[in-house]
Amino acid sequence: MKKLIILLLLLPLFAVAQEELKGVVLEASNAKESVLPGANVYWANSTIGTITNDDGTFTLPYKFSYSKLVISYVGFKTDTITVTKNMYIKHVLQASDELDAVTVTSRKKATSRSYLKAANTLFVSSDELLKAACCNLSESFETNPSIDVNFADAVSGTRQIKMLGLNSPYILITTENVPAIRGASQAYGLSFIPGTWVESIQITKGSGSVVNGFESIAGQINAEMVKPTTDDPLFVNAFAGANGRLELNTHINQQVSDKWSTGLYLHGNLRNQKFDNNDDSFLDVPLKEQINIMNRWQYTNGEKGVVSFINLRYLNDNTQSGQLDFDPDRDRGTTNFWGSEIDTERFEVTTKLGYVNPEIPYQSLGFQTAFSHHKQESYFGLNTYDIRHNSFYSNLVYNSIISDSRHKIKTGVSFTFDHYDELVNINTYERTENSVGAFFEYAYDDLDKLTFTAGLRADQHNRLGFFITPRFHLRYTPWEKSALRLSVGRGKRSANIFAENQNMFSSSRQINITDAGGKIYGLDPEIAWNYGISYLQGFNLFDRKGDITFDFYRTDFQNQVVVDWENPFEINFYNLEGESYANSFQFELNYNFFDNLDIRTAYKYYDIKTDYTSGQLEKPLIPQHRVFANASYETNAKETGAQWKFDATYNWLDSQRFPSTDLSAVEFQLDDYSPTVGTLNLQVTKVFSSKFEIYFGGENVTNVRQPNPIISSDNPFSSNFDSNFVYGPIFGSMYYAGLRYRIK
């Protein structure tokens, strides 16, 4: 192992490299500068060029003979820059002016896929996040067909996401490439990140990069946070929902000096009204209070090539759910009324330091650290679950090239430390996990048709042992406006069975763990391989742009911690013996139907099966077929920025298999499959100016509602009580309104 790690670390030292030019392309919109992904950057009178990344950055080979750099984007003025030396380029493109006979207009897509990247990555901009009542990250995917969103149970109001048919623990969820939603925060962590704090989201299907760790299996979701230097000096977002939900977000950004900037981000939400529209004696949505504060510092020194971020964050979240008449002070620990409280306190400190060598700009060094303290105290009826999780993460990444910019390398080392202390009813579980890893990633780009990334990392883990994680992504362009992608990768993770499955506590099920002699709750770690193929084709039809995407991904588990719900009185955890796989097929069509109207449709098919002790079965509560459609229209903006925006999203879900209820009494038995479900969400935004806008809309406006989502709701302390058979909306229609105000 030591020889391998040393080899990985020393490889960059043998690289012989030529110079590269680096920079960033921005756009000026409403007196605000923002990154411009997908812009063309190339040397005049040459075939050497590239497009900007999701964060607007680019890298090009540089020679002294290159002097004219051309930057262009549809709908913007094409600029030619004279470059006399190798330096960092920061350039702002301006929108095209009106011509005498022709007006050139174009709108940047709210979501986009790169034709040039090796990985199958979808870029979601802040414009897309504003299309729905996006109050936290768990609600940011309602208009995205690649991510499935549903409620975890009928009590807590927690939304869970899936990718490729697999739950969020199999997705690496990061903020600015630092692992964020993991361990104790797995169940509720997405609701701890306010939507207005998110600048953009990158969704990568299949195995991710070895740079970010070994845990990714289904894919990676990375959220880029707003930055003090590009965010508005003052931003306010207020939201009110008909279900009693009130939220307020305030951003205050200030440039302290020529190199230092800071931002204070405040989020608060409150729901103190009780609703029971289905008359089952349980709250349709929980009562909630949350205070969320982040202070962010940014240091930029262009002359020395240094950029640094320091984030300090504090969260206090309190949730109460259960029966309408439940009083925590009176009824906790009794059988008077069933109730639950989840109190979470979390503190985080994260740092990022980036250095680009001013003399050799193709060489850069990045260092990330993150510390978090997470404390959750909770009970669900007579079930108790408390968890304390202290976590530390660090990652050192070195970037360079070999010979020329077609051959890029990344290498580095990482360290993780996690200490868990859990109380499950009367049982305590305490463990420490730590790992040291080294990685090496090689990327090849022929600047035309072929791009691939091959990565390998080696980790020594105190409980998982020593293991190797390979990852590979390839993109080939057979013809114009096309991208054929292949990927394969391995992932390994320890399953936090209690933190990841907290919905089981909202039932009367007995928890059983079949001890296999493993080092995590007596279970062995999970291991899986993911294979994927994807094809993207752009086209012009009736002078309108569009694209279609086909992708197929398969995940094969070599070992899995099976969560078995097939006995209605038990939940059983055991390691897989046999076969477990997830097949996911998706077809997506995007088309600019006419000026300012974009249509996005998708069809998705799942084939997910696992060998349980009772035999091979479909994964419960996952629709085999799903149809998605989104329409987005906006009027032309006036000089003041005034315009209207309209968005509609429709989701149709096929029937979903219920876990077996054959052992229950006849009155508590369910059909094998749920009914199909179709929901419609609408939103209208009136932009009065670049500073002020209001929005209003409705979720599930057709008022589809699952009848009797809680089994034995009239006797919640009986052995039949269960709130986990959720396949559709519980609350019915929910209408909301809000406003956004900003000072430029």
C-alpha cells in the first residue's frame, strides 16, 4: 500500500508541462456579474479552443505566438482580447445591442449539459432553482427529471431523494465538493441548506470522481454556494405557504478591503399552525422552527494567485409531529397521544484555500477542511433516538499537466474522521471511523472528439480495511452536437442504519440486526459497481434548438446492507446473500418551442430487485415508470428588467409495490401495489425591476391526496401502527406566495 500511495503522490513531479492560460468569463445582467458556462474561448486563426466550465472558468494552451483571444456566446457581443503575456484573464461579456434590421436575442438555459465533459453532468443554475417553492435543498429538484423526490413517511414531513432508483445514502452530496449530507445528517440534512444560499447545482450520474472520495455509488450532487463577491449586497426573500409555513432569508454582503469580502446569510422558518385535512387525527405537516446562520469570508489575491474561503455556520432546528392533540410537556413518554420531537443543533467550520502559481499557471494547489458537530435528540412515540456525530474532513489536491494541456492530472491525499454516539431506545452504539487515502486522476482531451478521465484511489480505513477504488468516464463525439458517454466505477461505504432509516421509528416495528461479524453494527460494508452509457444529441428543428438524451445505468451490489420491510411487525437489517441490482433508463427531450418557451419532457423506467430472505422482490415504493413534463415561459424583459415568468411541472408515477402486509389482520392488509399518481405544480413570477419581484404558485394543484397514509392511525400504540406506506401527496393542494428584493 505504501508503495502505491508514494507512486500516486510522486507522479506529478515527473510531468513535463507547457504553459497554460487560465481565466473566467462572466456576464453582466441587471448590473450584476455572474459566471457564464458554455462560452466559447479560442485563439484566433487556430484550431485551439475550449468552452467555459460550469463555474465560468477555462484553461487553454499558451504560446508566445498566440496573441488574440476570442470569447463568444450566443446573444452576447463577441470580444477579441490582445494577450501579451501569460496572465489570469477575467472578462465580462456584454449582451448584444439592437441592430438596424435584426434584433439578436438569446437566453441562457436554466439547466444545461456539456457536450465536452467526460462525465454525464447536468448543470442547474440559480434561475432553475427559482422555478418552484425552493426553500431548501430537498425541494430544489421538483423541476428536475433526474432526481426523484418523495416523502419518507406520513409523519415527519421529511422529503427524500433518489437517483438511479437508489436512496440518498448512495449519492455523494457535497457543498463546493466537500462532503456535506452524510452520517447523522443523512435523513434531514437536505432541509438544512436554504435554497437561496445555493448558487448552482451540478448533478453527475454514475460513479463520481476519485478526488471526492470512495462513497459515491449512484452519483454526485454538488451545490455551489453564493459568494460574497458575486452575490447582491442585500437580498431578501420572504415566503408564506397556505399550510402555515413562513420563511425569511436575508443576505448581507460587504467588501471589507481590496482583498477581503464577507457575507452574512440568515434563514428562519416557522410553522405553528395545525392541519388535519384527512381527519386521521395526525398532523398533515409537522410544526417547525429553524434558525440557520452562515458567515462567509472570501479572500482574493490575484497577483499571488490565492483564493480562500472560511465558512462558519450554526443551525438549530426543532420539529414536532404526531397527533393533533399531542402536547409534549404533558404526553411525552405516555400513551395518551402519539407524538414526536426532533431537536437538532449543528455547528460547522469549513475552509478552502486555492493557489495558482502565477509563474506556472497550469500548476495549482487546493486544500479543503471541514469540521462539524451534529447533535440530534429525538423521540417517536415510545421510541427514542439520539445521535451525536463529530466529523473532520481534509483534502489536498494538486493539479498540473503532462506535456501539454491535452493531458491533465490531479493527485492528492485525504483524511476523514467520524465519531458516532447513538442511543436507540435503551441500547447504545458508539464507534469511530477514520481513513487515510491517496488518489490520482488522469484526464485526456484531444480538443475535438475524445475526452476521458481515469482515476484510482487507495484508502486505509480502520473498519473497512485497505481497498482500491477505480473510476472511469469517457466522452466521444461521433458527429456534430453529439456526445456518447461511458462510465464505470466502484464504491464502498459503511451503512449508518439508524440515521439513514429514521422513518422506521414512526412505526411499531421491532428492529432486528442479523450480526454477520462485521465492524459496523455487526454488519459488513456495502460494495457496489456502477456502469453507465449515455447519449446526448443536439438538433435544430424549425430554427429552434433542442436536444435529446438517452441514458442507461446499472448498479450491481457485491455486498449490501438489506433493509427488509417485508414483515409488517419487524424491520430487519442483514447483509445481502444473493443478487441486488438497480437498472435505470431515462429518455429526455428539451426543446425551445417558440420564443421564450422551453419544454422539457422525460420518461424513466426502473428495474430494481433484491434477494430478501423471503425471495427476490422489487424494491418497495419505487414506481417502475415515471413521466415528467415541464414548461417554462417568460415575456421579453423591458429596460427596467420588468417581465412575467410562468412555470408548470407535471409528474406521473406508476403504481408502487407495497411491502408485504400478509401477516397483518385483514383490516390492516393492503393491496400489493399502490394506485398511480399524477401531480401538477404551477408558479407565476412578476418581475417589477432588477431589484424587486413577487411570486405565487401552487403545489399539487389538482389536489391529489393519498387516503389513509397511516395504518392504524386510531390506535398508534398498537402493533399494527405504521406510517411508512407513502406513495403520494398527503396534504393535498398547497398554495404559496413570496417576494424577492435585492440592492445591487
